Amino acid sequence: MAVASKIAGFILNSSWIRRMFEEGEALRKEFGAENVYDFTLGNPDVDPPAEFYEEFHKLAHDPIQGMHRYMSNAGYQETRGAVAHILGEASGLPVQANHVIMTCGAGGALNVVLKTILNPGDQVIIVTPYFVEYKFYIDNHGGVPVEVWTDRETFQLDVDAIKDAINERTKGIIICSPNNPTGVIYPAESLQALGEVVAAKEQEYGRQICVISDEPYARITYDGKQVPSIFKYVKNSVVVTSHSKDLALPGERIGYLAANPRMNRVDHFMEGAIFANRVLGFVNAPALMQRLVACLQHICVDIQAYQEKRDLLYNGLTSLGFEMVRPDGAFYLFPKSPLADDVEFVRMAQKHRILLVPGTGFGAPGYFRIAYCVDKGMIERSMGAWEALAKECGLEGPRKAEWDAEQADVAERG
């Protein structure tokens, strides 16, 4: 049966992430999985924290009567309350359970928010580089995506560019911090400036503009950095997130959306979002996962392990001549491609059995993404292949001799 022409077109331009992962299957069959260095998927290689299993065992051995039945479309009150409490701690605002909806991951939450706020033809600004699914989510609900580049050297928000892009059709702005794919955190100063711009534009055009902060990596931060609360700086804002990364539960599809309690007509927004959650077919978030995460709002996976992997790859690749912004969070690197054509570079990397995603997939040709949420041993094994790839591209890093000496010392010590 033929699919819709729009979907056929989307398939042709759909996720480079999945495409490169699938192409890697052939390499794994030919060379063995241990000899293929797959950096394509942001799929955590770690298991959930011990506290998750403790709560799981409690529920399994002492189940709550009716725990698998339907509940309110917004989710269990106690779970929403636990989420509201931690958001209130971060923002200093009176976030209540009735400002939270439990959702099927951050993707579900984003679709619920967009369904709630968009009329056909409304525009949603997305900052480049961006998570590729944003465009499809916006299209799902009749919206029009508008791409606005971040600063090309730092990947920080270009608030002036966002200001210039806002017009009478703008209904939303999506930001992601720490960012996928760059790993940068947007500081409080940028969020403050964004909030001031949005407030001024709302007054100019007489319409509400919703800033949607996509935060699945908000607890995965390094070097003492923290993600500022969007609620402090933007009145009409919504947080969407999931526990896929911070609790290593990507397959469980558990997340939430939360509205700023200061939002204009916040109760009306929440009423619409609860309705959208139902009619989009999500109905409600998984009951068992809601029970579990209610007790885990202050728990996170081992961040130190991710930081060690970041440092290993960042130091190694920059020593070989690759150029990139050092990420403050998430688990991605986003280097410049040594070749003008990032897709050609990714193909070249495959010859060295390194699997990457071209920046084109994130709206940013000329870069490529590395997901380092992988086994540390694989990163260490991959360094010889990276060195060969760098040599083929004509790179010669300023610290190459130092790196070679470090690697020789590691080999000698076993």
C-alpha cells in the first residue's frame, strides 16, 4: 500500500542517526562487533541506578492494589507532586502537581505541547544545530519550523538572531540544554536575555509565545556546571523532559511536561495539554514507571563515568587535530568535519570502521556528531582508527606527540 507523499518525502530525509546505525550492521557482521566503533546512537550503555531496582523489587514483592489500571490522563498525583517539588527547588517558584503531566518520554511531551499551542501555519523557532525530530513534531500539528543558527564558534544562543526571526506568526521557540548534539549549556544570562526578548515581542504582537525547554540531559553536566531553570527567566515557558538519560531508562518511555506557574492562563494551558495527551493516543504515561520514578527525582546515573569518556575522546581527538567545542553536558561531541562535505567524511570514517552521524542530520552541514555513551573500552580501542582517519584527512594536531607518549605509557602499564 502506498504511503502519503509527505511521509514518503520525510522517509527520504529522515534520521541520519538510525541510517548510520543500520549501515553499521554490515560492518559488524564482517569484522565483528568488537572491531567496529559505533558512535551513532544516544543510547546509554549504563544500567539504571541501584535505587531503581530497589524500588522495582518493592513493587514486585508488595504490589499496590490496582496499580496497573488506568489513572488520570495527567498521571498519578503523587508522581506529579514529586516532579513539581524538584522543579520548585530549582526555580524558587510555587510549582504544583497540577502544573505537571506525566508523558511517554520527552518526545511525547513535545508533541503534547505543540498540539496544545499550535494553529495551522503557526511558526516554531528551532535553534541550529537541533534534534532532527523537532521538524517532524512541528509538522505533526500544522506548524512551520523556522531555523535560527546559534553562534557558530560557541554554539551558544544568538538571542539577536532569535529576536529578528520572531514575527506575528511565531507561537513557540524550542531550546535544548545541555544541547543535543553540541553538549553546550545555555547560561542564565542567555536565558534572561531570551526572556526579555520574548516578553517584548509578545507585547508587540499581542500574542503569547511559548518557550519550550527540552531537558532530557539536564542532570548530565560536568565540571560543576548546572542547567539554569527556564522558569526563572521566561514567564511563558514549559519544560519537557524524560528519564531516558538521567536514569538510563530510554526503553521505558517515561517523562513529563511542566508549565511555569507564572504562565498566562496556566490552568487553561494545562487543560488543553491534558486533552492533547489523551487524543494523541498516549492516554497516560506507563503506570509502573510513574510509580518508580516518583521516588527517584534526586537520583541520577554516574556522571563521573560520562565525564571520563568525554575527556578521553575530547583530549584524544583534539590532539589529532579535530576541532570542537568542549561540551559541558549531555554525552555528545560535535566536531567540525575535516572535509567540506560532512557526509563524505562520515563515509570515509566507515572505512576505518568508525560510525558517526553527519551534521547535516542536525541542520548543520560541515560538522559530525559523536555519541560517547558507549563502553569506555570501545573508545580506547578506537583511538588507532581515529589516528588513521585523521592522517587520511591530512590532520596534524598540536598535541599529537604528547598524545602518542601518553598512549605508549598506557600500553606499557597494561
